[in-house]
Amino acid sequence: MILFKNNIFYLNTNKTTYAMGVFNDGILAHLYWGKRIYNEFCADEVFDFQHRHMAAFDCDCKSTDYIPLEYAPQGGADLRIPSMEATYSDGSNLTVLRYCDYEILNSKPKLSGLPATYAEEGDKVETLVVHMRDELQNLDVYLSYSVFEELDAITRSVRIVNNGEKFRLTKAMSFSMDFYGMPKSDLIHLDGCWGRERTVTRREIVHGNQNIESRAGASSAYHNPFIAVCDKETTENSGDAYGFSLVYSGNFVAGIEMDPYGCGRVYMGINPCKFEFILENGEDFQCPEVVLAYSSNGLSGMSQIYHKLYRTRLCRGKFRDADRFVLINNWEATYFNFDEDKIVKIAEKAAKLGVDTMVLDDGWFAGRVDEMAGGLGDWLENKDRLPNGLKKLSERINALGMHFGLWFEPEMVNPVSRLFEAHPEWILHVKGRTQSLSRYQYTLDLTNKEVCDYIIGAVGRVLKSANIEYVKWDMNRYMSEVGSEFLPKEKQGEVMHRYILGLYYILETLTSQFPNILFESCSSGGGRFDPGMLYYMPQTWTSDTTDALERIKIQYGTSFVYPYSAMGAHVSACPNHQLGRTTPFRMRCDVALPGQFGFELDLNKCTDEEIETSRRAVEKYKELRNVFHRGTCYRLRSPFSTDLSVLEFVSEDENTVILCVYSKIPTVLAADEYIKLYGLDEKATYKLGGKTYGGDYLMNKGYKLCNNVEYASSVLGFIKIN
Ligand code: GLA
């Protein structure tokens, strides 16, 4: 898997090769990443870097300004965007890293305090740790590369160790990589806002720096911590696609700077904006992990690598491989207007349809009249709404044969709460300045372990007070006026990263204390849908927008990185609460089916026909979820470019193929559309209803959509018969 020969490191997965080399004077040069290469590289050629006029020679007779580098600290001859910046005790800000040695491990070590992908016993995974050093500053930098041979993924991370005098670290990317041949390439990213998360944006890479970032204190709905670089010709199912995904839930930056010679430096890591870390002698800084996925089979091929890796080696715990719950959530059904009987009535109706979990959303705790009124932070029971308590309600839900689930927003506090009264200093704020409210709440200061332990205690107490088997962990505001009374003044630049470390500590503790609870993460919908959160909670509420047509796009964009098994997807009432649009009931079911399926409405208000459609949808979901969640997903038509959106899922055993077809504007007698399928056995025969098709026919001629889509949506199951 990992080989070092003639000064070149080869990192091989089944289908890819990543290579870097130690050049004169200890420069670690990036040489290649792409389709598997079995032969050795020609060293004379790969180390022959073209001289550029005006570049300063800082390594023998060459310049780091044009050598493609594996990591690029600032201050030397390299004038491109740096991956690391520091100010040392002597006032200088030049870091000079030179190769020292390397180590190959037969495993993948954990990252201290941070989520990351992992290896299980028997996995073919190796880790290369390359040791770089700045002799003058007594600084050691360890570049780690883990190779998942069978999953075709490579992860990178960086650890910076100070063995010298105290200094200020002001930028520490998780990786950078210099690619030649950038002209004629595109950059893809997923951007949006509340309710319109992960819109796919594809733009040309031009000279200069192009980036996306979050400064919100969470990975955010504005940008997802993911970018892809691909050729102009790359499509969903053909061409080169290079993906970069950061396992982190806070501020990040990701981008590419293309120099005048067509070399692009791709980088990703914690956003240097609002970031600074003081490293004393003997202290280290661990950067979050970035996951690299290359495919020569286009963007779907790249996503398939992420789906499998994240589903099986990022998500953890009892629910990783289990069929999850089929939920009904009362939020859109009742908002704050509920009592015990109303919740039980919703559950009763749902239970008859095969729904197995009733989730009680916001409003169950004392002080919570509406979102303007207090209670966040205290987590005491609301005896007005639930006079018999959560225990009694959970018992009544359990008596219906259902699990009981509960909403929390533990990172927040309302100004009207016992907690804030007792500890006004426990919120993020800058002393002497007004702290702004958002949704009438403040963010708790998770840099303070006492605050973290309070949250663990308060949430834990509620979880033990009744039979709670599911938790929706919400977070509904971004950070502003960021400061901590707990940290000394020289460490105020550390607050936003330390907040995330505090959050990870809380999640690690609670998920280990309650291994039998299914945790779902949420941030006003998908405002913190990132790999960091998936490490602790295997699913996320994808978006507050439940309108079917919008959801097609949101889920499609989300699937660039995240598997459908990670996406909470519910059927809601119409006119839709976010948009006022009415879509067919069956379409709402069909759109939610591939995700973690559930309902977000009062089924007692549905017509008999809608109830029957719901019953059939639950049945179909239970029959097909294995294929949606564990199969291979191909995106065949994008809702961002056409009115038709098509997804294909091929089961792990390759015997079932599901086609999800959604049409924004169904047209009577429209032109025939043929959808070419992927991943079939070309010699096999597939059956759909009463018809049979050859695998090669479906892949080359395609499946003909009748009259476009009869009901605006269809979920079709092909079965391999021989
Ligand atoms: C957020 C969530 C919603 C709901 C509300 C409750 O907006 O995304 O699903 O839980 O909070 O206040």
C-alpha cells in the first residue's frame, strides 16, 4: 500500500495512486494523485522543475515558488497562498520545513480530541507519517497520510509540535496540494443558506485565489466543508473528479489558487479568520482531518467513495449498521401547541402505519412558551404542557409499541433561564460589549469545561428520567461577538476552535454514556451537516425545508459527500409550511424514501387516500431501505440543470436496482426520455413489473420514461432474474 523507493513515496489504493518525493535539500514535492499507476516513476522527469523568472532560489538552485509542495508554510521563496503561518518569539514569521524521516504504521491512529475516519481490525489501512522540521525554531510538523486500500480513500492531517520557544500559530491548514494542469478545470462546492442548503455550484478555475469559507462558528449552511476539482468535461458518471472533505464542524476555509503557470494549490482547514493559537514549549496543535477521494468515473464515482467511507468508517456505534427508526416528529404538526394527549393521538395514528418512533420536538421543557420565551439551558420539565412528565408520556408511547424521542438544544441558553441568572459569564461574549441575541438565545461558552460538564449532567439527567431512545440535537444560531471570560486575554483567538473541541468532548461523553440512544444532529435543519458531526451522530436533519421540489435539490447536493443513510427526510403537510407550495402526497413520500424516512405532520388530519399512500410508503421504505442506505448511488439527472431528476441505487448484492424519478413539471405526452443506467450486469436480465430488460440494453439504450413521469414521481424497483 505504502512504498518508499528512490526518494518517492507511493500511496496506493485499489484504484488510485498518490505520490510525493523528497527533493534536494529536503523539500517534500507533490508528484501525483489520480488513477492507479503500477510502474515506478521516472525520477529524472518528476523532479525536473521548470525555472520561473524572478523566483528566489531557496533550495539548491531551485525555488519553492514553483515546486509543487505537500505543505507550504509562509515566508520563504514560495509566494503562493501559504498553508501555515506563525509568528515566533523573535518576531519573525518565516517557517522553513525540511524533510527529516518517516514512519509507516499498520493502523490509523486517533486524532486527539477530534473526530476522524477510523480503521477496524482486518481493514487494509496503513498510515504514513512524514516528519518535517524547522531547525531554527525547533518546530516539528508531522504530515499524516492514511491509505484505505479497499475504499479508495486517502486521509491527511497535520500535527504541529513546538519544541522551541512559545509562538503564535495564525494559520494551520489540514493539507495543501499543488496540481499542475489546472486550466480547463472546474471547482465545485455546495453553498446555500437556511432552508436552501448545499446547492451545487460549479465554476471555472481561473488565475488567482477562489475559495469558500465559514466564519459562523459552525460549518454552516452557507458553505459545506467540501470542494471538488474536476475537468471541464467531467460529468456525473465519467471523467476525473477529485474531492476534498473536512472532518470538522466549525469555521473552515477551502479553496484553490491557480498561479500563472497553471499550477493550482488546493487547501482546506480551520479558517485563519478569527483564529490564533498560542503554543508553549512542548505543546502541539492537531489540525482536523481532510478526506481525499479521487474517481475516474465522474462525480458519482467520487461520491460513492465518500458514501461508503463515511457510512462504515466515520459513523460509529450501535446504529451505524442498523436499520434506523421510522419517525414521526410533531414540530410541523403542532409547533408549540401540544399536550400529552395530542402527542399520543399523533403517535397512535402513526403506529397503525408502521411508524416506530414518536419524537417530541421543541417546547417540552419549563419556561418554553414559544421561541421568544426562556428555558433553554435549564432542561427542566414543563408541567403546564406535560403535567404527568416525560416519563408518563414515554410510557404511553412505548405502550403503542413505539420508541420515544426528544429534542434538545444543549449548546444554548435563553436570557430568561435559571442558568443565565446564575452564570451570566457562561456565554460567549466580549466583556463590556453588548452580546447580540439570535432566536432570543446566547451561545454557551464551551471553551470552559465546567460549562461542558454542566451540559452533560443536565442532558444526561433528562435522558435517564424516561425511556428516551432517540435524541434530536439542535443548534439554532451562529456566533457573534466571540469572546470568552474563561480564557485569558492572549487566548481569545482560540475561542472558536476551542468551542468545537468542547462540543466534541460533550458529544463523545454523552454518546458513550448512552450507546443505546440514536442521536440525530440538526442545526436549523442542515446548518451543521458535516463529517465531524456524523462521527458522533449517524444522521442529520437535512433541512428545515420539507417542500418536495426543494428537497430534491437539497438531498441531491448533499449526496455529493454524504450518503442517503445520513439524511433525515420527512413527509410534511401541504400547503408546505416554508414555501406555501402544494405537491402531490405521493411525490412527498417518494422524495423522502431514499433518506432516513419519516413524517412531520399530523396524520389525523390526512385524507383516507393520504393515509393509504403513507401506509404503502412505510411498507416500501422498509422493503427498500437496505438498497438506499447500503447500495451504490448513481446520480443520473441533476435537478439543478433539468426539470427531471433521477437517482439510481444498486443493492450491495447487485440484485436490486431502484430508480427514483422526479419531475418538476410533468408534461402530458412529452418527448420520450431514455435514462441510461449504471452498475448493472450487462449479461443479466432485469424485471420491472411484468416487463423484462437486458442489463446491456438498460445501460446503453436506457429505460424509457412513459409520458415522462405519470405522477410527478416514481420509485421503480428492477430485480435481477438471471
Ligand atoms: C429548528 C429545527 C426544527 C425544529 C425547531 C424547533 O429550527 O431545525 O426542525 O426542531 O428548531 O425550535
